[in-house]
Amino acid sequence: MEKDKEFTVARLILRMANQIVKNRNLHVKALGLTTEQADSLLFFLSHENAVINDLKDYLCVTHQTARGIVQRMEGKGVVTTRKSPTDGRYQVVSLSEKGRKMGTILLENGIQTGSRLLHGMTPEQEDLFLQLMQLALENVENHPISSGEGMLPPEIL
């Protein structure tokens, strides 16, 4: 692939990602949540009776950070917590009715974003786009840029 084409692909994906994040932040802010809280809400929506430790692993954060996120969500009435009946060291997190409604709204917003991305494509193009996006993601996840790769030599700076 030509260098110009590679650069253009990278820039287009970055622009698309920035726009998606911008739209998502507006949706999340309208619900009175932070992006971390929205991610956590979606996690708890699909993981009934998960514990804070599960959220920690999912978000790749410390236990203290996950606990803080849950406490703030509990303060907003989005989740409730209770001690685990099998191990009192763990806090089981459940969505409140308000949390379930907010989760449904977040899922709908995600569907709308996906719909906008696929607008104007034929079903075959949609399938191909999905396959290519998955392949591109695998490529960047499995072949990360090493430290210093692509950087100018210090003598040029």
C-alpha cells in the first residue's frame, strides 16, 4: 500500500473515532454520567450481580478506582450494592430501575451511532466493512507500535 494511502487511512479512522467519542460524550453527559460510569453501567447491564472486583478487571483499573466509580453511581441512584452472600469481602452490584433505563438509552445511542456509520451501504458493504474493521483492530492490537518506533532520531530534534 502506498505511504499516502496508509496515512490517509489512519487519519480517517482517527477522525471517525474522534467524532464517535465526541457524540458519545454528549450522550453520556446528557445522562449525568462520566464515560467511566457509562462503561460501568453497560458492564453491569450485561453482568447481573457482578462484584466490584469484576468491574476492576473489565476496566483494567485498581480496586480503589472501581469502588469509587461504583460509589458515585450509587450516589446517583444508578446502582445498589450489598455484601456477597457467599463471601462478605465482596460487594455485589445491581442496577436500579433508573440504571436499567439509562443502560437502555446508552445501548440505543450506540445502535444509532452504528446505523449512522453504515448509512448508505448495501448489506454486503456493511458485512465487508465490519470484517475489515475487525481485521484492522486485530492488526493494531496484535502488532502494537514499539516504543520509539517511527520517531525522529534525537540528532534531528
